[in-house]
Amino acid sequence: MRHFKRTTLSLAAFQAVMVWSAPAMAQTAAAPATAASAADKGAQQLETVIVSGRRAALATAQKIKQNSDEIVDSVVADEIGKLPDRSVSEVLQRIVGATMSRVAASSDPVHFSVEGSGVNIRGLTYVSSTLNGRETFSANQGRTLGFEDVPPELMAGVDVYKNPSAEQIEGAIGGLVNLRTALPFDFPGFKGSISLDVSRNSLAKKNKPSISGLLSNTWNTDAGKFGALIDVAHSLSSNRTDGLVLDPFYKATPDATTWFSRDMSWKEQFYDRTRDGLYGALQWKKDNLESSLTFFRSKFKFNWNENNVSAQVDPYNVNVLNGTYDANGVLTKGTLTGKSLGNGAYDGLEVENQTRYSKRASQTDELSWKIAGKVNDQLTLTSDFQYIRSKTNNFDSTVGTAVSLPKEQVDYTGNMPRLVFDASDMAILNDPSKYYWAMMMDHLDKGKGTQKAWKGDARWVFHDNKILNDLRVGVRIAKRDAETINSNPSYNWATITHAWQVGWNIGDLAYITKAPDIPTYKNNYADFMGGGKANLPSLYFPAASVAFDWPNSYNKLHQLYLNECHAFESAWNGAGCPQQADSISGGGKWAPTSFGTNPAGRNTQAETTTAAYGQLRFSFDEVGVPVDGNVGLRAVHTKNDAAGYTILTTQAAPSGAVGLPVPVLTPFAKEENFNQSFTDFLPSLNLKWKLAPDLQFRFAASKALARPQFSQMQGYLEMKQTIEVDSQSVPPNVKKVNLTGTASGNPTLKPIRSDQEDVTAEWYFAKNGSVTMAVFNKNLKDIIVNQAFNRTVNDASGKPVTFVLNGPVNGAKGYARGLEVAYQQYFEGLPSLLQGFGLQANYTYVDSKVKRYNAVYTGYCSPGAGQENLNLYINGCDTDGRSFGDMPLDNLSKNTFNIALLYDRGPISARLAYNWRGKYLYGVALNSDNTGPNQTNALDTNPASANFGQHNLPVGLPLWADSYGQLDAGLHLKVGNDLSLGVDATNLTNKTYKQLMQQHIGMIGHNYFTSGRGYRVSMQYSF
């Protein structure tokens, strides 16, 4: 009998027994190839091994990796419902080659997330997700599941496939993450478990309970074997994150030699999360036929309250007193105040004190039915139906008061910037009569998505063939519909009263004392950042009730503006405030943001995929060559339909104008559907060379694709024809015709495609001891970047007119290549006191490069934030108008490592784990804070520019995450056979998370976040 056959079937038995003590091995269609490969030729003798606890879980994960047909890394549950971290995202970051983002979203990196968010594999965001081998997603994630939203208590294991095979669902380049759950037959009859825990964040100071439980049973009847399982989880969490923010550095004039930041600001974010999960399974088997029906629900809600102090002062009105500077002319210490009033006094620094309230609710449901049967001892047929429905909705409201800070002393020389306010400053800031109502901003969004999929597979097992094991063929048809609706404007900002309005729009500010019925409160910033890191003044903020009482509270705030404007109405030449003002220059036309009525806020997508595959498994063991593997081809046809909207506006030339001809175009605003389809052939090869029972090598090569996010494919286009006329000439002379536009997305985007290779070396020297190494290369093409693209419209004579739009395009190629090394071992043969210790460690190095098909670079940026500013979204723009140039792939750290000291002996299990991720780029010109083009005050220092010396350019700084390491620990005690107690702690060293803004004067600290330590005590009882 071949070694390959014995080990795979032995492992299948090993998995079945392991599920009894810990449901580490879900064995559904999604289970790793160790289970899927169990149908080998010849008789099999099952081996039984009984192990438990974390040591057993590591041994099981190691066996999965060793025996899999593909390159895979796994984490399995230590006990029922007990993955070793608080979220699936945190679990994944422990896997070699995988990293977790610690911000709320890649598009919003200025908000920290304690439990993490997106996951990268081998430095790439092109990751797909499956649940038990079936594709799954969240409505607010688009293509993938929000791993931080999924209850980890429902998971039996998590597998990460690094290089796909033909039978796996396409869509992953970085890797495929498969979440596994258990089925009733994994347990020998009745099984139950209940878990309780209480968590506490050191800054939030709230105790939050969680509970989960599993019940499963099986019955043998004349009609066959039946099984039923239900698994539920309810988890609460409360966290607080404090942050200090240093604004970008500016220079006052083109020939200035010093740089200063206009202000420092600070924030507190309170985050309360409720996560619910429900999983149920029915299973039946009789003779050669078996079936399972499963339902999975992941439900996620959060409430997010933020107090944010945000500077509103024009940087060119800031004065630096008693400043000291470094060798590059960058301010290190000084006193910041406003513009000089000419009498030795200075204006203050206007800051907004914003109260933000946001709530989101998301839910994903999956219903699936699988039936499989053996036609004979060689042919097995399988049918798998799936239905997914996902929905999400969000409400976001920000209101703000404002006050004039007399001055602030800053010190940037330490590990964290410092602020100092003297007694006279404090006296003013403690006076509520100095505060006034300043701004309000509302936002709504909701999304829904459905998928109906069917997959049919056939497997033919070869008997009496020395090389061929089996042939697998199958088809899959999936129909995905997705719709996202955003309010329009997406974030509907409106001023109430600001200092810059006084004297031309309003006569006075809307002081909070004028509206005692609109509540405010005094925030004392107690224990800010854990105490001792910042000395902040108390400030008056809007009460949270003002933020979430939208739109009623907004109408009251808007009336405050109208009162002040009407008192100053003569400035509008008698026309009246509501008729003349707008939301930026006065707020007079404010109304609640439109929602669901404007096509600019709607993104509707439909996608149909049809795939077929064939995969042949083989082994050369019986002909004397210890090599086995699989080779296959997957063909997939993708059809996209986007419901869109196109607008064209024109500007006619003056009567009798000469000069450049102006195309005669008819303006329109119309619905427009965009359709495209393409077919991909994705071959794959996986080889495994077993040089010895404990030493093997692998080679894998494949083609892969990752489809665009639906958010990138919105079909809303705006085109504008404008002209520039020399009005002094007679007749008028047309000097320039501008044919420009913007696109919310690009419905003709193609997938990103990759040719990729892997080579591994794996030494398994003990049941839970191994050293593995992998070298990988992914050559990417059609990478999606923001850049200009063309859209053609015919004029009145039928002649094509080309508009240049700004939006996402398949505009680059590149590579990601690197090295992974992993080691794990429990040390045997040590003296008695040291027995039970183990060590896990892994390291990943990734190098990357991006080359644009149409490279765009000029030394200086241009005015405007649209396609006319070619550098802005590609190369970035500094506050002095200079561009940066070559940027790496987003979200990719060159270096990452994990190290964990383990202890398992008798009833005690412990872990001390450290995770470190190197610096990486979030992106360029992100509009989430003051480093992006929402700031249009960069200084034009281009000597050739007609606007030299003006400060009217957009800002587009590259924003980076600094390297970050976090230490976590856990201690668990088994009491008897059924009860276990535990305590876990995260961020033991109270690490501060730092972000960097890139400027020509260096990498400068921008955001500093502290979330404190987290603690959790738990109890689990099995019966």
C-alpha cells in the first residue's frame, strides 16, 4: 500500500476524532484537501489518535498543511467555539504571509479599529472568502466577507490557500480564506458546549459579556442516520480610542526657509459593538447517499461616538512665536497663534469641537443544500445549492461648536507631540459664552446583495492504475446582484456660523448661550490616552443627542444661521439669505441630504459567472517516484451589467466668437446601462515531492484573477464642456475648449490578473513540530489605479468628441514576490520544570513594484482636484505644490513576523504572542482628513506657473502606517474533563499606533492612536 494513501486516510480518521474533543475539523465541502483527498484506491485502515487542547489544535493544523494537495496554512479551534483571538481578522494575522489592517477601512485610515478590519495575504488585498467552500460576502464589503464581523465562536477552523487549484472558486490572487464550521456527524451522538466571557477595555472602563453555545445530536434509524446541530453566539464589546493629530506642515511663501503646522488636534472615539451569530445544520446519510442542509447568519451592529477637535484656521493666517527649527527648517517647538492685528495682539485659532454619531447594522444570511451520492465504487456525484442575502445600513451625523483658541504651545521633539495651554488660555476655554455653533454634516448609506449559486461535481476514482488517482470535473453557475445607495452629497456639510463669515455673511456668531434649548456638555478629557501623555483643556461639545436627533436638530441649528444672516441681510443687497447663500458660503440652502432619489448616489450591479473545471489527481509512488499532485484547468465566463447614469453639460460660445471651434453638443441627462463580458482560462499545477516521510517539497503554478470591487464599477459619469474666452477682444476669441469630467467608477473595468509560482520546503520533525519555507512570485497586470480615461460623444454632425474623465482604470502592471518562513515546536525531553513549553514563529518578506501603462509625472501639481491635475491621485501633491513620484503598492508591508511562546502541560495552557507589521502605504490623496484634496490651500511654488505664490492647490500627501507591534497573552485552566477557565489580555504594553504623512521635508508623525489594554475572562463547559 502506498504511503500517500495511508497517511491521507489516517488523517481523515484523525480529523474525525479531533472534532470530538474540539471541533477543529469541519469536514464539509470546504474542508482542506486532507479531507477532500480521502478517496484513494485500495482498502484503508483507519488510525485513531486522541489529543486535546491547543497542542492538539496545532498538530491538526500542521497535518492539514502537510497532507493538503495545495499550499495551505490553517488555524483550528482549541475547543468548541474557541479560536485563539477575538475576531477572525486577528486570527488570520497570526498566519504566515497574512496581515491585518488596524483601521476602520482602507478608505478611512484615520479611524483606528481595535479588532482590525481588512486582511492582506502576501501583501495583496486581492483576497476572496468562502464559507465551507462556498463563496460568501458582506454587503458593506462588496466582494468579500467582513472577517471582523463574523462571530469567531461559530468557527471550527480557518484555512488560507496561497495558490489555487482548478476546483476552487476563482477570485483570489493574494489568497483564498475559507471559514469552516462543523456538521452533526462530526460528533458521536449528543454533544453540547456553553461558553461565557466578560471583556473590558482599560480606556472605555465597561464590562461587556458574551455567550455562545452548541448542541448537536445524531440518530440511527431505519430511514438512515440523521443529525442536527445548532450553534449560537452573542458578543458585546466596548472600546475607546484616543488620538492626537498633527496637521501637515506648510511654508508661508515660496522663498520661505521654514515649515510649520497650523495646529494640533485631538479626538476620543467610543465604539460599542454587538455581534450575533447563528448556525444550524441538518445531516442525513443512508447507504451511498448523503445530504446536508445548513443555515448561517452573521449579524453585526455598532454605535460609534467621537469627540474631535479640528482646526479651521487658514495656515497662512498662523503666526509662530518663539519658534525653534531643525536642520530642514521644520518647526520643533513654539507658540502658535492667529494673524497679527497690527497692535501687538494676535487673532486666535478657530477650532471646531465636533460630536460625531454613527451607527451601522449589517447582516449576512446563507442557506445551502448539498447532496452527494456514489453511483458505484468509482463515480460520485455532488450537487450544491446556495443562497446568500446580505444587507447593511448606516447613519452618520456630525455637529460642532467652535471656539477661538488664544494660542497653543507645541513641542514636537518627543515620541509624541505635546500641547501646553497656560492659565489665561484655560480661563477663556472654560467660559461657555465663548463658544458658538459652527457646523453640521449628515450622511446615509445602505446596501444589499444577493447571490444564487449552484455547483455540480463528479469524481471518478481510477482502480488498478499505478499513476492516476481520480478525475474531478464540475460546473458552477452564480448570479450576484448588488446595490449600494449613498446620500447625495455623500457627506452633506453645512456651515452654521464661523469666524470667516462675519462681516460679509453674518453680523455675529451663533453663541451657544443664544440657544439654551440645544444641549452642550463640557468634556474634561479625563485619563486621555491613559493619562500623562497630553495636558488638554476642557472644551464644550454638542451633546450626542444633537447629533442623532437629525433632522430635527439640524433644522434648529440651521435656523440659528438664518437668524444671524437676516440680521445682516443688507449685505445680500436685499435679496435675502435663503435665496443667496449656499451650504459652503453660508448654509442658507441647507436641506437634509437626498437619499435614494439622485442617481449620483446609486450603484447597481449584476454579475453572472459560469465556470467549468477539470482536475486530475495523480501519484507516482507505485512507480518508485515519491511525487503526487494535481493538474487542472478552470474556465470562467463573467458577465457584468451596471445600471448607470450619464450627464453632459455644455457651454455655448458667444455670438460671433472666433478662435478655436466649439463642438456643437446637445446636453443630456439619461439612464445608461453598461454591459461587458469576458472569458478566462485558469490553468493550475500543484506538485508535492515526498523526499522522506517528514520532508517534502512543493511546486505550484497557476493563473488567477481578482475581479474589481463593485464600488469601483459605478456607472455614474458627468461630462462638462466649458470654454475660456478672451472677452476683451472684439469679436470674442475662444482660447480653449475644455472637455473634462469625473466618474464615480468605471463599469468597464476588467479583473486584475496574475501569473504566479510557489516553491516550498517543509520538514515535519514531530507531531506538532515543523520548519517550512516558501518562495513566491506573482506577476500582476491590469492593476486598478485612479487615472484619466477617455469617453467619446458624437456632436451634431456625427463627429466624435473625446472627453477626458478621472476615475479608476486598469492602468498598471507590477509584481509581488517574497519569502515566508515558519517554525513551530513543543520541546520534548526538557527537565521537569520546563516540560510543556513550545514556540511558534513566522516571518514574511514581500517586495513589490508598480509600473503604470501611461506614466504621468511632472515636478509640480496643478489647480483643481479633477483629471486636469494629473499628479494628484498618482504621485501626490505636497503643501508647496511639488509632486512625489514613484509610489509602491498600497497596504503592503515588506516585513512581518509573529512569535509566540506556548505552554501546554496537564490542565494548563498559555500563550504569549507578539505580532509585528512593518510600515506600509495607505494611499495617496485620501480625502479622509487634512492630508487630502479636501484641503485646497497648498502653495504654488512652480516658477513657471501663472499662479506662482498663490495658495490654491489641492493637497495630496501619501499617508503611511508606521511599523507596529502588539503583545497579547492568554492563560487557560482545565478543571476536570468538562470545565475550562481562562483569562486573556491584549496590547499588554499599551502600544501607541502611529501614522505618518510623507512630505519633502521627511516622514512626519500625523496620527497617534491609543486604545489601551484589553482583558477578557472566560468559562467553558462541555457536556
